[in-house]
Amino acid sequence: MYKRKQFAILLQRINEKRKFIQFLTGPRQTGKTTLARQILEHIKWPTYYASADDPSMKGKAWIEQHWENARLKSFQEKRKTLLIFDEIQKIPDWSEAVKKLWDEDTLKSLPIRVVLLGSSPLLLQKGLTESLAGRFEVVYMPHWSFEEMHRAFKWDVETFIYFGGYPGAAEIISQEDRWRQYILDSFVETTISRDVLLMTRVDKPALLRGLFELGCSFSGQILSYQKMLGQLHGAGNTTTLAHYLQLLDAAGLLTGLQKYAANRVRQRASSPKLLVLNTALMSAFGGSNFQAVKNKPEIWGRFVESAIGASLVNKSRKTNIRIYYWRDRNKEVDFVLEQGQQLIAVEVKSTKKKMALPGMEAFANQFPVQKKFLVGSEGIPVEEFLTLSPEELFG
């Protein structure tokens, strides 16, 4: 059991007296179905599981059929019953059907507990906010962290930095070409095709794909939208790119960190710092190999910084902590964490040579920084920092 935190949260909520629909979401291949099956094995009262991958599904009637089966179980055993729907977003108008049935159970005080699983956050979030407002809670399943990959596969920190957090591909990393093709076919193409293009209106799919590949190549670097358009050689505008970056972020692929600024308008208008949410994406598109990348300090440095950034962003999902970067002329801070009025500055240095940190000093002179962390050379070891949560940094 490697998603222990999410397992504990979900189990506690299911067992609480007050009930809500539990919405378990996150990128593909993060273990949502596995965790749901572990919950089914752990729960001592009746359970019912249905997957929308079933080819015989027939829209809302399919949901109603399985819901009635769960109701029958509950009635026969006169106990509360857990009902789990996997890949619920594949059912047309799923949210309206769930709302109707949930409200019927609530009115009659029927003890049905419901968990919904889905890999398309964009479509699911729309259904939740439009039809199920006030009836649900979210449990987010991020990419696997270093500590989870280490516990499961005994990976060291360098292996994790290069191969990222995809447990399904862990057993084939010794065959890098095969591993790379698996990531591209089973995760990247599936996510873009099914969770983004199929579920959301995208007028320029080639531009979105080009933006994603650009982000994998320039992860850890700040690029203006105008420079991105120049690199992509495609018709589009900065508004379109910003929207596509949001879609890729929601799908768990790529994000664009905003520059920290006291003025929120200036913050939103800043050039984004591109950041993959799983460093396996850098490796899959890089065309090199593990040993070659480790032997190139500049490239390896970007992998290390991206791993740190991805860890901060993934672990901050569904918290009140926000992750930014900061730059003023030639002075930069890799990551800025904000929680309420508190600020933390994080600088990542993967080289062993001593280096001054003018960015940290300049940032602290402009803003009330509570803590400053140096990660890597002469600071907190990368391996240790990757095991920390943003909440622990604020202490």
C-alpha cells in the first residue's frame, strides 16, 4: 500500500457519520483503481464495484442499474453499503444521473456511500461543479513520489530523477527504448487523446501537442508566450497557449509556474516557468539515455530542478500552498512557496562547486521571507528534500 495518505483519508471519510460523494482523481497510472480495490478489501460491510470500461454500458441507465444493485445489497443486509464507480467520466451525463440517485438516497436516508474514480479531471470537475455542488469531496492522487518508488522498487534518488514516478513502467527501465515507448504510448498519448482532446474542445490539437513537447524539452526554464509561439511555428496566440497550458496541467502532464509578485495582475501576466509534473516525460522525449544525461552537469541540473519542482507542485495539490518562481533581471529564485502571508524561497544547486545565491538575497530584500532552503550542494540533500512535504517546510 503505497498511497497511504490517500488511503487513510478516503477510509476515514467513508466511515464518517456525515456522508459525501468521494471523488478520487489524478493523472493516469497513479494507482486510483488499486487504492479503490484495497478499500474494498478493507471495508467490513457490503461493497459493490462497477467499471465504466465495461463495453455493455448504456449511458445513465448503466449507472442506475448498478446503483439499484447496491441499494438491494444494503436492503438485504440492512447495513450501509459502499458503491464504487471507476472511470465514471466515460458515461454521458454521468453527473446528472449521480445527482438524481444521490438525492433520492439522501431524502430516504438510505446508507449508500459512493466513491467516484476518474482520470479526466477536466470533464469530472465540470460535472462536479455544475451538478454535484455541495455533495462531494475530492481526494487527489498525485504522481508517485520518490519515497513511494523507493519503497516499492528500491530505487535510489538518481533513478527516480531520470525515470520519474510511473510504477507501471518500473520493471522495464533496464530496457530504455522499450520503457520510453511505453511512456509515450501508454501514458502520454492516452492522456492527451482521451483526457484532453476527446473531453475538451481544442481547436488546434497540433499546437497543444507541440506545446507539451516544448515543455518537456524546456522544463525548468522560463519562456515567454511569444518565444513559445516562435519555437512552435504554429498559428495561435498567447491566450490560446495559456489555455492549453492549463489543460495540460489539469491532465497531470505539464504546468507553467507564475512569477511571484505582490501584484496579482502582474503575476498572471508573467512569463511561465515550464515544468513537467513527472520527470519521466523529460527522459521519454529526450532521446538520450540515463548514463549520458548524468554525465552532462547542465542537463542533469535541469532534471534535478524539475524533480524538485514537480514534487512541490504535486504535493501541494488540494492544499492552500501555492508554488511560484521569482526573477528580477538576472537574479532568480527557483521556487517560491506561499501559504497565507508566509513565504519560503527554495534554490536548487546540483553542482558541487561553491556558488553565491544573489537571487535569494535579492528576493529576501523585497519580500518578507520566513525561510530559505538550499537543496543539493552544500544544502539539504536532494534525496532528503524529495521526502518532505510542503507543509513540513512551513513547519
